[in-house]
Amino acid sequence: MAFAANAQYWFGPKVGIQRTDHYYQNRSYRDTFNIKPDYNFQAGIMMTYTANKMYSVHTEINYERIGKKLSEVPSRAEELDVKSRFHFINIPLMLRMNFRSGPYQFYVNGGPRISYWLAGKVEYASDAEWEEPFGTGHVERYKIAFNEASGGSDDKKGLERANRIQYALSAGFGVNLDLRNESRLMLDFRYVFGHSNMGFNGSQELSFNTYAENVEYTHNTLSISVGYMIEYNEDLKRKGKSTNKESNQ
């Protein structure tokens, strides 16, 4: 009960899951710390403009959550755990090439992506010997203050040179299933190559006892998402015609 459609605009929501790997500028950093891949989610809205049967332009506005878990390797005496959670808004702009096969429309796409770092929260725990009044073992929980010192706040620490605007390249493939009610389902597979570090090292407030936070790293993300899109064609709507009927003539 599905058929192919050739629409001008498509709008709708999407939601997905993702795996994120963290790549540090200092490659020896991984010899000192265990850094696990993060599994998280994203959600947003999307729009596709169809230029013709083969080519279209696809863009989105997404909220994305990314975490990071870091711990000491067993060779060191100190037990250290650092858990981070970051929040982003990202906007990809992708050129899409479509390949039709019956009721399904397969595609490949790629293009740049820009992200804005909204907020960050970190938990730092260590069993090392701390100065008074902490003693042995201590936990720090704080929010990140961007591009400035925290001003002595207990729950904030300053990342003085943060990259809040970050750039990446996206590439992937997927399939659309066009439905009878002028809508479609989308299944999308995508890989994002991060090109911007989170920031630059050297912030005094991010140094703790025997550990200093390293923010010179990028995110590479593999995602699978599903979306639901509704067709809109301004010219045909103005004429009072069904866009699906028009596109199948």
C-alpha cells in the first residue's frame, strides 16, 4: 500500500541512537587513560527540498547528547574516573542523490555540519591523596563555564578557550518509504567526521591534583535514525490539487 512520490518539500521529526568515539590530538593520551565509546541519542526536525527525481537538498536542526567516560589504566596506582555529559545543537546541510526502486527510494548523501555546544557537566572522582580539607578520595561535580574563569563559583569551572562552534563532515545513506497519506518514513545511516577540537588546554580551573582535563579532541559519530515526513508543495496546494496525484502523472 505504498507508492513513489516526487514532492517539492518534506518536513518532519526524527529520532536516533548513536555511537561516539573521541579522538585526541595527543595520541599517547590513550596509553595513560581508558576512554570508552559513548552510546547516546539525538532528536530533531528535518526538511528535504527535492530539485528533481535524482537530486535533493536535506537539512536538519538536531539536539544531540554526547557523553565521555575516562579512567586510569591499571598500571597506575591512582584510581580515577571522569564522567562528562555534553549537549549540542547541530545543523547538517547535505546534497542527496536518490535512486528509486518501486515504493522505496534509496539515497546517498553528504555535506558539512555545524554544531553549537550548549552546555557541559563533569564528575571527577579520585582516591589519590588530596590537600586539606579533602583528605584521601574526593569527588568534584561541576558545570563548564565557557571562555572565562568561573569567578570562584563552587559548581562551575572555567574552560577559558572553548570551541562552542564546531565543524564536521557528514556522509551516509538511507531509504524512504512513501505512504498513501502524502507522508513518508525515513531510515538513515550516517557517519560524522569531527574537525573541531572541544577547546584548547591550559585552563587552570580544570587541573585537579594529579590530573588535568584534556579538551583537545574531536568527536566521530555513527548514527542510525528514523523519521516521519509530510509532503508540502506550495504551488500545487495553491491550486487545490493533490501533490501525490500531480507527481505521478
